[in-house]
Amino acid sequence: NAGVTQTPKFQVLKTGQSMTLQCAQDMNHEYMSWYRQDPGMGLRLIHYSVGAGITDQGEVPNGYNVSRSTTEDFPLRLLSAAPSQTSVYFCASSPGRRGTEAFFGQGTRLTVV
Amino acid sequence: AQKVTQAQTEISVVEKEDVTLDCVYETRDTTYYLFWYKQPPSGELVFLIRRNSFDEQNEISGRYSWNFQKSTSSFNFTITASQVVDSAVYFCALSDWNTGGFKTIFGAGTRLFVKA
């Protein structure tokens, strides 16, 4: 059972480039999220999804797009990378709505130069 | 607005010492959930505990214990007889009653160093 799988693990982008961070879970979880982790700021929610076809913005959504066409996949797209998007990105999934914990992927370390 | 404050940025202890990690939260909701996660040096995030706002009972799991006090909006985490393997960043987190880990406010984290 792989859990939550994120690819790639590391990525360097040039300013202005676009890319997609992949996230897949094999636990049939309905709820999925993207967080970014920056030093001294903990994790901040970018976007989340409560089911296939349903997404919503979190705390820091600007510069990112998401879609959820299947239960398993929840890709995060950076439209035009900026140095401020240098961060570690975590994908998470949860089996239920109320009070269930998140299961996290291993993270993607992104550097924008 | 919801907020989680972990005022201790870094704590350094010697093995076998007890250590308490503080967590103070703010929310206007009367019902909510609180979580603790651990992030070891390898980088993954590991769930430790969940508490709902109705349950103020302290919880103990081996060397770990949690003290939830609604009156002071605190959810502190104590490690008894710390070990080198406890070295990690620990995050406290808060979600409202209708959500959970998929939509959570995290504190900034406390980095714990346990020296042999």
C-alpha cells in the first residue's frame, strides 16, 4: 500500500516556467489537499478537494491551480513560477470529513531561480 | 480567524529529560479539532494525536502525553524521558468541526533537539 505518492521529489524551475506537481493516493480517500511548508511558517493550505470534480481555495491559492478528475489524483499546477514559490509542497489525503487526520506524501522540494 | 501559536521555535534537551511543547490556539468556534504531527529529519509528516473540543481528558501514549485545557486554549505535548529519536519538528494544528486534516491551520512548529 503506497499511501500518498508525490512526484517529483525535487525540482528546479526558472522564473516564469510552468509545471505540475503530481499527487496520487491509493487509499480511496475522498478528501485531498495541497500544503506548502516554509521556514518559520508551518504548513499553509493552498487548495483542497472534497471529492472528484470539487475543489476550493485555501489560505494561499494565488499562482496555483488544481483539478480533481479522479478520486486518486490531485495535481497542483504552477502557472508561472516565481521565486516566492520556492518551498516544500505536501499533498495530503483524508478518509473522512470530520476530525480525521491527514495522511501526507513525502513532499516535493521546489526551487525557483 | 483561527490561529495556532507555537511560541517555542527550538528546544534543546539532553536525553532522558522531560520536555513540554506548548501550543496555544485561537478560534471563535465552540467546537473544533486539535492535532499534533511529527516531522522527523527525513521530512515526512506523521500524525500523533487528535482531540475534539468536547474531550478535555489528558491522554498518555507511552512516553507521550497531551494536556488539553479549553479554559486557556492550550493543547500542550509532553515527552517523558526523551530519546534521540524524538528529535524532530512538531506541529500543532486546528480544524473546525466540519472539517479535519484536509483543511487545517498549522502552527509554525517547534524543532526539538535531543542530545545523547
